[in-house]
Amino acid sequence: MAGLMKLACLVLACMVVAGPITANAALSCGTVNGNLAGCIGYLTQGFPLTRGCCNGVINLNNLARTTPDRQQACTCLQNAARAVGPGLNSARAAGLPGACNVNIPYKISTRTNCKTVR
């Protein structure tokens, strides 16, 4: 439980730090991270996938309609993944949209070039 609290604090810190970076996109890292907060247990501790997590993924996909917003969401996801570090299950992260029946135009990975996302 202490690890989950640390992770939640880390996500909150990422939201605060990354907020000013989003000047050209309407979608903020706070919005991205907030929508995916319900996925933390699934992505880090192997908990079952929840409806709340998938609802966040679906909502985020609906919010990221423009190229700048999709690029921003990609960057926010990468920053959050790097902040979590080795505790993140990268295979679950990459497969999260598909697990929630959402199709996105790029792979969720720290290696994705977010500038090429359309």
C-alpha cells in the first residue's frame, strides 16, 4: 500500500511539473494522468483490469482528437512511464488500449517518437 501511495504522489508530481509544457495543446498531462489513475494497479502490480481504468482510456481517446493533443498525450504517457520506472509493466502498458477495446494510432512505449504521432 505504501508503494501505491508513493506512485500516486509521483503521478501527481508529474502532473504539476508537466502542466506548463502543454501550452500548444488543449490536453494537459494532468488530464492524461487523471484519466489513467485507475490503471496504476493494473500497470504496476498486476491487478485485474478494471472498468474504471478502461473508462479512463476511452475518455482519454475521446479527448485526444487533434494531432497536437495526440502528441501531447503520447509525451505525457512517456513521462509518466519514465517516472514510474522499472515498476511499470511495459507489456501491459503497450497492450492497455487493446485490452480496453480502444484503437490508437501509435504504440504506447517510451521509445515511440511522439512527434510522428498523427
